[in-house]
Amino acid sequence: MIRADQINASGIITNQIISHILEDSLIIVDLTDYNPNVFYELAISHAYDKPVIMIISKTQKLPFDVSRTRVVELEDTLKGTK
């Protein structure tokens, strides 16, 4: 698993994230805390018809935009994983 915030290569992070989205076989997005960047990456994943697993903390309400999509609710999410 490669987290976007752990890409160590020099260059433009947005381009690197998009490259991973387009090249990787599965995308996992953590909707916890409603980070706008995550929703941007989710939109790209959907636009390119990539398989996506969406997760969110059980303590948070699912945002309206994705409320009709299956989302895995977890006690612990990727937020605390390094």
C-alpha cells in the first residue's frame, strides 16, 4: 500500500498521486475528516473507472456526495497509520 503523503520522490505531488491512481489496480480512500484532496482523488478514480474502496471513521457522518455509495465504516482508519 502506498499512501499519498508518503511519496518521497521529488516533483509535483499532485501529478504523482494522479499517476498512482491511473496505474494502480485498486484505490483506497479514507473519507475521515472530509479532506478536499481525498475527494479530488476519488473523483479522478471514478472518472477513470478505477476500483475504489471507501472507508470512514464510525464516528463521522458520511458526506452527502457519497452517501448513496457503499462505504466501510471502521473504528480505526488510515489516518493514524504511518
